[in-house]
Amino acid sequence: MVFKSIQEDISAFMARDPAARSKLEIVLCYPGFHALVLYRLSSALWRRRFYLLGRFVSHLGRLLTGIEIHPGAKIGKRLVIDHGFGVVIGETSEIGEDVTLYQGVTLGGIAPSVNSQSQVNVKRHPTLKNGVIVGSGGQILGPITVGEGARVGANAVVTKDLAPGVTAVGIPAHGVLPKDRTAAGQFVAYGTPAEGCPDPVLATIENMRGQIAALQDRVHHLEKAEHGTADGDAAGADWAEWRDNEIHEVKVASMGESGRRS
Ligand SMILES: CC(C)(COP(=O)(O)OP(=O)(O)OC[C@H]1O[C@@H](n2cnc3c(N)ncnc32)[C@H](O)[C@@H]1OP(=O)(O)O)[C@@H](O)C(=O)NCCC(=O)NCCS
């Protein structure tokens, strides 16, 4: 069981780090992997109520790797901590499966030193759902939830829940559109709501893009019904031809009338 989970961890590093050349390299040279193995040991001790020993093993892990994972944190399968120096994972953090963290990430409390007694044994660190990626220096603070597949940009500070699939950057973190704007348009046009977006301005723009796309669709269908062609360009050309003919006929008619008048 333990061996299988270690094998899965190694494969996850191979899959997610383009610099990894062999499994042996990961076992020997990856501090993120070493920290994970020591975390599994410290966590087992913690769950068996060997609190001091658990903390001590976690401290050894920190000395060796520069990665601090509290033994009380709950971590799912295939976590990859790439480079890892300066990562801090607090006591009540929860991490799902297939999560990736880079160096300098903090999963911390909002104000641990204020009224610290009242915070003992209270959830004060974030929950990261499956497939989350947190870029280097990302700070995720408080008992918030980062939804499945969400991405936090390098050096972003997140203090509010993030919806699944959102990419958030900046301080405070706000949603951004992906580079592929066409895909973003389709995303909205086919009805995926923008309410998951944490930035109200971006959410409004997304809604407007959705409405424009719906209107474009409607115009296209009307043109198709009017001119009987599925091709948008052809429909446009037909429309232009029809409009020119109409103008021409009006002109001819008015000339005829004026001719008759003169
Ligand atoms: C957040 C991230 C995942 C977004 O990647 P992406 O989906 O390809 O997004 P894009 O590059 O299209 O960027 C979208 C917008 O966000 C901006 N942006 C991207 N990352 C940002 C960041 N960390 N901080 C501030 N703005 C950022 C881009 O400039 C772009 O803005 P624009 O639309 O005004 O041009 C990525 O930029 C990132 O920060 N990854 C972390 C990588 C890391 O930590 N590497 C360490 C390896 S050692």
C-alpha cells in the first residue's frame, strides 16, 4: 500500500515535471518528493497521537528540504511540490488529489497571531480540491476553498473562495481570461455561466460576450432562413446582392416616376 502510493507519487513527478529524466533522479534529487515521504511518516505518527514525534519528523523534513508541512494537514494522492523551497502547508490545510505546488507557496491562516487561543483546533487554512495548480509564491490564506482544476498564478494572493476551473492572478487575486479568446467565446456562448468568475467586471464582460455570441447566432439563423444557405459568407454576399437589387429597383422606379412626371 505504502509502496504503491510512493510509486504513484514518483510517476506524478515524472508526468508533471518536464525536467525529470528518470525515476531514480526523482528519488535522489527531488526535495518535493523527500518532503512528501517524510510528511506521510509524520502524519501517520500524528494520527496515532505521537504529536511531538510527528512534529519532529516534519521538522527534519523542513531541515532537509526547506518545505514545511504540518503533520496535521490532510494531503491526497499524487501531490507534486516542484522545487519546493519555502513552501508552507499549515495544520488544517486539506489538499485533494493531483495537486501541484511550486516553490514559495503558503497555505496559511489569515491572522494566526491574533487571538491565537481561539483558533486552536479550528479550521483556519485553505482546502485545495483535485487538480489545483498554485504558481510560485502563491499565497492562499484563510479557511477558503480553491475549486477543482483552478489555477493560481505566480505571486497571487487569494483570500476568497475560487470557483472550479478559474485562473486567478494578482493581489488580491482576480480571474483572467485564457489566451485562447475564441475558446472563451465558445465557453460563454454554449451556456457555461460566468458567475463562477470572482471578478465582477470580468463576469459582466463574459456575460456581454455571451449575449453578443447569442445575437450573432440568431442573425446567422435568420439569414439562413431568409436566403436558404448555411454558409455565413455566402449568406452575407446574398444579403448584399439582394440589398443592391432592392436599391437599384427603387432607383429605377423613382427614375421612371420622375421620367413620367417630366
Ligand atoms: C496563471 C497562469 C497559470 C496563467 O497561464 P495562462 O492560462 O497561459 O494565462 P495567460 O498567459 O494567457 O495570461 C492571461 C493573462 O493573465 C496575465 N497573467 C498571467 N500570469 C500572471 C501572474 N502570475 N500575475 C499577473 N498576471 C498574470 C497575463 O499577462 C495575461 O494578461 P493579458 O490578458 O492582459 O495579456 C500562469 O501565468 C502562471 O502564473 N503560472 C505559474 C507558473 C509558475 O509558478 N512557474 C514556476 C515554475 S518554477
